[in-house]
Amino acid sequence: MATVQLPDHDASADASAPAFSPLYQQIKALITKSLQGGEWKPGEAIPSEMELAARYKVSQGTVRKAIDELSAENLLVRRQGKGTFVATHAEQQVQFRFLRLMPDDGERGGVERRFLDCRRLRAPADVARALELKSGDTAVQVRRLLFFRGRPVVLDDIWLPGHLFKGLTAERLSEYKGPMYGLFESEFGVRMIRAEEKIRAVAADETSAELLALTPATPLLSVERLSFTYGDKPVELRRGLYSTASHFYRNELS
Amino acid sequence: MATVQLPDHDASADASAPAFSPLYQQIKALITKSLQGGEWKPGEAIPSEMELAARYKVSQGTVRKAIDELSAENLLVRRQGKGTFVATHAEQQVQFRFLRLMPDDGERGGVERRFLDCRRLRAPADVARALELKSGDTAVQVRRLLFFRGRPVVLDDIWLPGHLFKGLTAERLSEYKGPMYGLFESEFGVRMIRAEEKIRAVAADETSAELLALTPATPLLSVERLSFTYGDKPVELRRGLYSTASHFYRNELS
DNA sequence: ACGCATTTGTTCGTATGTATT
DNA sequence: TAATACATACGAACAAATGCG
């Protein structure tokens, strides 16, 4: 049963405090908690609406509204006739869900990766701040290249909290087929559900120019991504350099 | 009443044809048509859910679901206790709804504009293609600068279909207080509801460098925006150059 | 090939709560 | 306080998609 099920009114209610939340929001929170706790794993089906309604002692429509919102937030995926499933990064359909770079001509074909580096070290101050680590905490740094049609296009510098990614090595990264966030999900139980990006234009330095096979000072997109898991906890800082000679960053406004 | 209300099945139904749509989708289409036709103007309230239910001879819940989607798409705005309103660009709250550039420190303060140019001419081939104009059709070209805290940060080159914007002049642009899309709405009846952006990194040329008060070859964000009105009709092509020395393009992924 | 059970999707109706005027 | 409008919640019925026997 939902915890504080609408106790008529609260006579001591004061202004500007939420103090109450609709039933379906409470159900939504309970479902989110189960997701966070790993009761249902990515790719799996959650119980049917009827079962959840019975479990929480609410109507099916209330469960439905909770799931509607979770599915709008891409935490769940509904499939008519089959059930409702926990969203996953390890699926063909939505592969590279977070990668917005597109080739000038047509669709994005196969993407190859090359991992340059993967090591554990004390998090630099700015990384520690972004990931909400204590100074001195260890972080994992991964550097990699992405190739579109054989050409290097993206150079990523990725920072992860060390305590969440024990045992992450370049080998495991290389072996794993599919998106990196799929590996994080299945091997480390860390699920990226949202991210914020800050995009700038910068000039390529010597190193990145060589890796991306272009001349120094070429303008590049600098994409700094902060990724969050449940509860808006930051769990990845990713600094990418994108070559936009024959690709562009695609965005939808509405 | 909605037109083709679920004619059981179509015996001749073939694969991959829609051939049917839920009632609430039909209602949504009817409401969209009224919006497009100008029956309710930006900022105005549309009829209440009950009234619409009566008009279309469906239940309130069905109208509600249609409005839910339209409001999720930012075509309508619901306000509890007051009604449902047609979204507008001419409001303080959502001003610069489409501008994603943010200063490195804190919030975006007041933005000043300076219009450099506004003229009518035959649309260049690439512009005509993007705006779906016939070759030879006239277009309006607007060039302007945006200033953040007194400093020039954005240089926009804007192209509009000539036949929709008769009488648009630099004076009218300058006189109008508020976002340009607000002017388009109220003076020309053209409502931007969606846009696609292609973002690249480029080097500043002589002209843009001077206008943005920086040195040539400085990396800049190139933001090409194609804006759409109802029915996914393109009605604006905007090419922006953003200085990202102390600002960044902010994006949310989910 | 057919039917059946399961699950989500759609639609209706009704009642009550909350916000605004 | 009352009227109005959107928001929440319940219940019920049927449709459509899927998978199994």
C-alpha cells in the first residue's frame, strides 16, 4: 500500500511545501525504488499492471499513470501484448541512445571503437567535483576513439567513480560488444538514465589532431557530458572531441 | 463526431498501413486543425474539456488524453483551475524557448539585439530547398547580433519564406519587444512549434570575427536551425554562429 | 491454422480533490 | 462562498498484439 494515502487534509499544511503527492506519484516512487534496488533488471519485464495494482492496493489506472510517466522518462518501455520492460542500453534498436553525432549523408552505419587507455588514479579536482567524490578518491579514466566508416571522428575522455567500477579494464571494454553503457549496466549495475551536455567549439591541439587524423587548430566540437543514474546521482563525466568535417551534432527543439 | 470512428476492421487491410487511429488521436488531429486554422490564438484559452467532449461527442477522458499529448508537445499549456491555453513564444516564462546558449556562470540575464540587415531577395538554391520554395521565390533575409551583458555572442543569419512575411522590416523587428518568434506569431500568424538543429565547429571568418569582437579563425559553434510550423512545414532557416569563450550550448539527453 | 489466455491500449462513466476567480 | 476547470482515482468493458498449445 502507498504510504501516506491522502489523509483527507493536513490541517497544519503550510504554503509552498509539497506536503502531499498524488497516489500515482507515490506508486511511481515505489516502482523507481524497485528499479534502483535491482528487483527488476534491465531488459526484464516488470509485473503486469494488474499484479502491481494488487501489490500496491490501488486501481490498475493508477499504476498505468505511474508507468506512463516512467516510460516517458525512458526508464521503462511498454510493449503491447507482451508487457512492460526495464529500459536497457544493450539493445540494437536504441543503440547509441546518447550519441547525437550523425554523418552528413544518410544514416549512421557501423561504429568501431578503439580503446587507448584505461587506468585508475586519484580524481583531479574538477572531476571529483563533478562526480561528487571526496578529494583523494580514486577514479577510472578511459580514453577511446570512435570510428565512422573507418575514419576517426570522436575522441572521448571518460571519468568514472572508482568505487563503482572495480575491475574495469581495457580488455573487458574491448571484449564487450555493444555500447559501453550496456557493459556498465550488466557488469557493474550502473544505469545511465539521463545526461546533461555542455557544447563548445575549440581548436584541436597536437595530440587530438593526430588521433583524429587532422591538422592542429582545426575547430572541433567539445562535448562535456555529465551522466546521472537514479536519484540524479552523477556517475560519469565524459569529455568528447567531435570532428565535424563530415558529421554534425543533431538536436531536436520543442 | 470524429470522422471514421473505428469501422470494425477493414477486410482489405494490408500490412504496414495505418488505416485506423484511436479516437483520441482523431480528436487530437481535430484540435490541431483548429489551432492551425487560427480558431484559438496563441495565449488564448481553448474550450474546456467538457465543452470539447460535447462538441466532438466523446467522453471527457478521451479529450483529456488528446490534450495530454498536445501539451506534451508544447502546443498547449494546461493550468489547473484556469483552463488550457494555446502555447505562445510571447511569454516571459518561456522566453527564448529555443535558445540553448547559457553563460558559464549562472543564469542568462537580459539579452539585447541589434539588427544588421533585413531585405527581400530571391532565395539561394540551398535556402529554397530547405524551405521548400520554388526556385525564384523570394525570401526574407535577416541578420542580427545577440548581446549577453553587453558583449556580442551570437550572429544569426535568418531566412524566411517571402510570401509569409510580407512587410517585415528592420524597423518592425527593432520596435518589437520580446522574442522574434513572438512577433512572427502575432504579426504574421506563423507559429514555430518544433525545430531541428545541426551543430558543427567552424573557424570564424573576417566578417563574423569583427562582428563578434574576436580574432579570425577563432573556433565558433555553427548552429543551423530549421524551424517547423503545423504539419511539419519548414518556415525558417537560421544559421547561427555562437561564441563559446564564456558560454556553452546546453543540451539534455534522456 | 485456430483458438485461448495474457497484457497493454482505448474508451466510457462517475466521483472527488485542488486551484482559480 | 460558489462556480468553473483541470487533476486524480476508481471501475468496467472491449480492442489489439503477442505467444502458446
